[in-house]
Amino acid sequence: MNTPPRIALIGECMIELQHRADGSLQQSFGGDTLNAAVYLRRELGEGPVVDYVTALGDDSFSDAMCKQWAEEGLGLGMVQRLPGRLPGLYCIQTDARGERKFLYWRNEAAVRDCFTTPAAEPILAALPAYDVLYFSGITLAVLGEVGRERLLHTLIETRKRGGKVVFDNNYRPRLWASVDAARAAYHKVLAQVDIALLTEDDERALFGYADSEQVFAAYPEITEVVLKRGADECLIRCEGERFAVPARVVEKVVDTTAAGDSFSAAYLASRLKGGTPAQAALAGHRLASRVIQVPGALIPRSWSKA
């Protein structure tokens, strides 16, 4: 791009409680698209606009979130503050291998009304003018049926104006009334996606695809499909070409929280800066390998570039 791109990431940030070995809880903030927004902002450096689109309450936790996001360089102009509402909350429990278990309290979270309030109208009108819109399967789940339809319309308008749509599948069964409801919602938005950042395990859980070939075959119209496979090599199909890019070996995995989010952010940042799909995957593996060596979703800024 000749001018710095404008990117909007749509989703939810929650209060994060990290359960430690001694039984104490470390409080921070996190959420898949928020994690991606922070890492994208760090990877892109100065110039590009990275805005976060969500709804929060008017409480002290919401104040602290906005302060942290501003310190990270995220734009807050698309963040709604709903009186009397609260953000969601989740707790991460991590086993000896670094694998996670999540406990959620989010049914009344403000983000569920993100696209249904009167204040959402100017936001929805402005989104199609962005160069890139990024959202996830969790975004789809928390927005609800009305919000999803309004998001779909926004994606269509964005592409009509020449913008790109990026989707991270992040399927969480507990957020959906049924697997059929999730499949229907995913199919609608996948028809409007330019770059699909897919976790293989989530594709298997949601659609029952047996292997990577079935995943690629399911999305013939998507220009760029990236299949994330944890510690295994990621697989990419871009404009008919196929790539396999090995992951970095990490001796000790501390916490896999945000591994996929950070990979997606670094991948997208590299592509926006002109990198090839293979170069972008290497950037994604590089950042993800650092993230999984630190507890919690967001690692210190110094670690991002170490």
C-alpha cells in the first residue's frame, strides 16, 4: 500500500485472571481480537492506524482497558462505553504442559450490544472505509444474531469499496447454542473473506474436516488460506500456490494463550508490509514462539521484538 493502511479489529476484550501455581490470581486483560490488535500494532510500528471496535461499560475495569489500549497505540474512537454495563471475565488454568482451560463469565458483557445500540450507527457506517477489517469466530458468537447480520452487511460493503476482510476461525463451542447455528454463521461470513487464518483443530471440531486437504477444499473462493497447526508446520494456499512453513522449536512451553492470535497478527503485519506468505508465516512463528514462553495473553513489549 502506498499510504499507511487503516485496520479495524472487531471483538471483545475481557478481564483476564491467570491462575498461578501457588493458588493466587494475576489480573490482566485479554481477548482474541484484542490480543491480535496489540500485537499487530507492535509489529506494524508507527504509521498504520489500528483501531479496536468493541463495547465496554462505564466501570473502572473498562477505564483501565482503554488506558492500556491507548498506551499500546490502539485507536479508541470505535469503542462504545455503555452506562451500567461491564466487560466479561475469564480465568485461565494452565497444566504442566502449558495447555489451557478457560472458565468464562460473559453472558451480560457489554459487547453483546456492540452493533445494536444507537451509538453503533456511525461506527457501522465508518467501518467499510477501512483498508482491512479483522474479526474472529468469537466475534461472531458474542455479537448475537442481529449483530452478526449487521457485521455481514459491513463486510460486504467493505469489499465493494476495495477493502480486505481477514477472519480467524477461533471456534468455541460453549459460546454457541448448537454446532448447526455456528456452522450457519461461519458459512455466511466465510463467503466474504479474503484472508482466512484457520486453526486446524477448530476446523475439525466445527465442520468435521479430517485433514488439511479437506480444509483447503472447503474454501475454493478464498484467495489466501492459512492453516495453523500448533507446533507443526503451518500450511498456506495463496492464489493457487501452496507453502509449508515449519514452526519454531520451543524447549519449554509456559502458556499457549494467544499463540494463534499473535501468529495471526504477525502474519497480517508482514503481508501488509509487502512480505510473501512464506515470510509472513515465519514472522508469525517467530512471535508465537515468544508468546508461549510467558504467562498470559500479552507479553512485555520488549519480548515482542527480542
